[in-house]
Amino acid sequence: MTESPRIAVIGVGNAFRHDDGIGPAVIRRLRERARDRPLPPSVRLDDCDGEPGRLMSLWEGVELAVVVDAAHAHPGHPGRIHRFDHRGPYRRPETTPETTRAPASATTSSHGIGLGEAVELSDALGRLPGRLVVFAVEGQDGSLGTGLSPAVAEAVGPLAEAVEAEIVRHRDAAARGAFPDTGPGSEPRDAGAGSGTPDAGAGSGTPDAGSGCAERTGG
């Protein structure tokens, strides 16, 4: 009998808008890596351009959802990675004039409708995953065309490794009957410009999701 997916990895973006395609690019890399080291059957890989209803359908009922998305920041550092880790009922972080001015708080997605709003809607409808981890990658070029800018392309490999590490960490914690202690509204941190190595802390301002989604299953 086929094991129901308990972990969903979702690459959000549009591969025909340069750096906006970072999410699908990471999913492709994970599928390539899975040829030599197959992922557990409980893991599902999908790419999606972020339509909120379908995005919710991808993470509904799973224990862990890992989302990779492109982001804009002001000022920006192409290739910098922000990590957001959430478990439990969603509470939008409170903002103050000081935090609003902070560079890490100025990170938004390249899409139109906020992922934060999608998370809030999922919470209201009881459709949040057990745990949600978002990797948001600052882009440089969101114009029409294919291919990632060099700084963003360098982040693909480390991001694939980071996603695999999240899967291992979650499965190990589940086997012990304990999960990593995370909470909503944590202080944002990021990895530094162009490093390609995500920080272990909570991420910056939550990226947004856009419209339309094409589900693909792998792993």
C-alpha cells in the first residue's frame, strides 16, 4: 500500500521570470539528487506558482511543509536566504516603527498575494500543516526570461541540501516523539548576502504567494 505523503516540499515561482524560478529550480535539483538517494515515500515534491487555494491544498494534512520562494528586499542582496519556521496557530508578528524600518523586515515576495495571508486563511479554515518552514531567496531579476542570475543560481544546491536536512530533522524528531521547539512571530534572521547557507533561526518578513499552481509529484 502506498504511504500517504506526510511531508510536502513546495517550490513556488515562475521559471519564465528569471529569479522568480528559484522555487521550481530547487524542486528540480531535489528530483535529480533523489535519483541516487531516493527520498522517503512519505515526501512529496511539488512546484507551484502560488495560487493560495491550491497552495493550501498542497500542504493541508501534512506534518511538515517546506516552501521555497523568491523574495524582494529593500535594500536587497541577491542570493541571500531568509528562513521562517512556524508551528501551531498562526499569529502575525507585531510591527513597530523600529521593526518596520529594519532591512530584514522589508522582505516581500515577487508575487501578488501574501503567503502570510494564505497562512492566516489556512489557520482560519483549519488547513495549516503541522509545521511550516519557508525559505525565501532574495532575487535580482524578475523580468521575463529563463535562467537564474548567478548569485541566485549559487543558492540552489545549498537550498536543496537545507531542505533535505529539514526532512531528516523532522523524521528524526518524529521517531523520538518530539519536534523542534519553534514558535510563531520569532525575530527574523538571515544568512548574509550570497552565502547560500540558510540561517538556523526564524526567517524574515513572510514572502507572498501569487496566482495559479501546477502540482507535480515526485520523490
